[in-house]
Amino acid sequence: MITDSKWNPKFHVFPQNGGWANDPNGLCQINGLYHVFYQYRPDAADGSGRVFWGHSVSEDLLHWEFKGAPIAPDTDLDKNGAYSGSALVENGVMKLFYTGNVKLPGDYDYTTAGRLSNTILVESRDGGATFTPKKAVMTNADYPADISCHIRDPKVWKEDGKYYMVLGARTKADKGEVILFSSNDTEHWKTEKVLTTKDPFGYMWECPDLFMLGGRKFLSLCPQGVKADGILYNNIYQSGYFTVDNGQLQDFTEWDRGFDFYAPQSFVDEQGRRLFIGWMGMSDSPFPNPSTKVGWQHMLTLPRVLETYEKDGKTKIAQRLLPEIGLLHGAAEEIKVGTDSRPYSCFHAEIENAGGDFSVRFGDMELHYSQAQGRMALLFTNWGNSIGAGRSGRRAIVGDVHKLDIVIDVSSAEIFVNDGEEVFTTRIYPESALPLHTYGKGLSGRIYELNV
């Protein structure tokens, strides 16, 4: 455990022994125990070095125990990285599928030639402590002919007695797609269909996740190469979902409107909830993370509960704040508008708005709501010496705001608007505990210190 970092989170998964963490993988629950695997580079916090799968477990989604890195890039199938994937649990057996990345020696661009993307299966009967030998269930020869070398991130599930897999892909014409496969035994796969848009929407679609929720089908993915459009698509790479209607993709919606969110994955737990975890970071991001200087970088989001709701005649997905957060609640402090609270490093603020504009500040991180515009802004107002470490502003049209939940875990902020109809996620780097300050005639609520 890195003990000299003032930015270590208390109840989020992060590379506690040093290194770099990114995409959540292999999410599942077995016999009451939650398992989160994730991309893990133990050799360097700057993202260089070998790509393993890290593994953490929890009984309550809040207290996490690091179990090591059981999947290493140690065979000819994955020698240049154990890339992202998913878990399928049957009869207590954990089946993990992931992309084994191999770069052939030579003068290649590794997009049109020179890269092998092996879809690998391993199994564990002891909760991820040991695994069967790696088996390639698909190789480049099994993918559609028009796909480039970039095809990865298998998400696998079982439906009506049959197995299905989606892989994210980049075509040779630089168009993002998701390929759907089917299997009778999880080892022999055939192509079913291609899911894409009529017009190109980015050149590569990563981290696909196709699921049913509230009686509707949705495709979550991360398109790369989508240009900013006003207050939309402001990160270097995007993350969101399409509604799938008769095989057609409609109404792309961004999952998160903050600075640090990518590569999410969902799974259904033993309570029947569809839980959702993202990477609180992004490749090639222009925003620094000062924790790199003390040996670690990035973390995963707090698990969220996905539920559908209706708005403007459309079915959309809300990311509800994890109810288990209440297990951490300490003493409550009533919010006094116009007055600083006491300083906090970890807290959950529940804020109600009876109407009108308002602002909420934590250090120089400010949330500002304009009722006339129906717009919420997340701003860092002191760029020269900001807890945002170079992050500036993000905005979203949110309509009327009646509720705000803010969860701070030392170096992260997750902001849920109207029970997760919109979410802003960002890293923060305060030098010490800070007070919360609110302004707005219609505001009320309370702040709970979070005890771990």
C-alpha cells in the first residue's frame, strides 16, 4: 500500500500498491462476493509497462481488498497486453473473456497490419485465485474481412440458452462498429450481425456492452474520433449509449458530463440490479493527475445502479447513486446557505432545490445551475492553483433541478443530478480537507461525513 499519498481514496478501487489502473473488466458477483478486475500496469504510474488484470473483491461494494494480478501477459496469445474483457458466471464457475494483444515485429502501423487481437477464455473455480490455461476462442481470421487490426473488448452473456458476445471494432475504412457473435458452448463463435450507424460516428468503438433494461435494449460503447459539438463530446474520447430499436441504433447519449469517465461496464448482481462501473480517467487525456508523482494513477468510479426513466417521450437511463453509500454515513451537518460547512475529505451531500438558481463550491470546484437556461456547469475557477489540476469547465442541459447528490472521496468527485439523470465525474486534488459552501434561496439538505 502506498502510504505517503494524501490523495488515496477510501472506498474506491485504485492501484493501492502503485502503478496505473484503467478499464473495469470481469465484473461479477459469486456467492455474495463482488469481483472487480481491471486493466493494471504495476510497473509504472505513467501508463507505460505491461498490461495485467488486477483483481479486487468486496462484500458491500465499498470496502475493497486487493487480490493481486492473476492475469498476466505471459503467453504468445497476449504478450503485448491482457486487454479488456468481461465475466460470465455459470454454476459458480467464473469464465473470463479478454483480448490478448500481440504486436508482430516489423515495420507495421499496427492498425491495418501487424497486430493480433486474440479473444481469450480462462476459467476459475476458486473465485479468481487460479485459472485454467489460456485458450484462444477467436483470432483475426475469425473476424469479418473488412475489420482492421483493432477489434477488442469482449462482453459475453447468456440469453435464452445461447451465448452472445460483442466486440468493439474499427473498419479498414475507419468507421466504428460493434460485432455481435453467438455460440452454443462459449468456445466456438459465429458472426451474427454488425451494429453501427448509417453515417460514421467515430473511427473506433471500444468497450461495447449490449443489454436489456426496463424492457428496452441498449448498446453502451466508447466511440473514438467524435468531434466536440458545443457542450457535447468535450472529452478527447466519448462514452455513451444508443437505444437499439429493431436492430437500429438511435439517440446516442453521453453517460457522463465530467472530465474523467471512460470504458464503463455493467453486470447484474445477485439482487437483480444492473450495476455500472467506469474508469475515472481516460487515455491521452490532457489533464494531469498529481498522484502520478507519488507512484499511482487513476481509479474506478463508485458502482452505480442503472434504471430507466421516461423524458421528452424517450426512454433514457439514469445512474442512481449506490444505496450502500448510506452504510458509510456518519453524523449529519445541516446545510446553511451562504455559510461554509466544516472541512471534509470524504462526504456525501444531499441537496434539495425548491427552485431558482444556485451554486455549490468545494474549494475552487463550483457547480452552478441556471434555471432560466436549464443548464448545470461544473467549473474550476482558479486554474493557476486549482484542485482540478488543469481541468476547466463542463456543461450540460439538465432542465429543472430538484436534487443534487455530491460524493467526494479525497481525490474524486461524483455529482448526481436528479437521481442520476445526469452525472459529472472528475478527479480533484485538494491539499487538505475543504468546506462546502452553498448559495441559493431554494436550497436545503445535509452533509454526511463518510467513514471507512
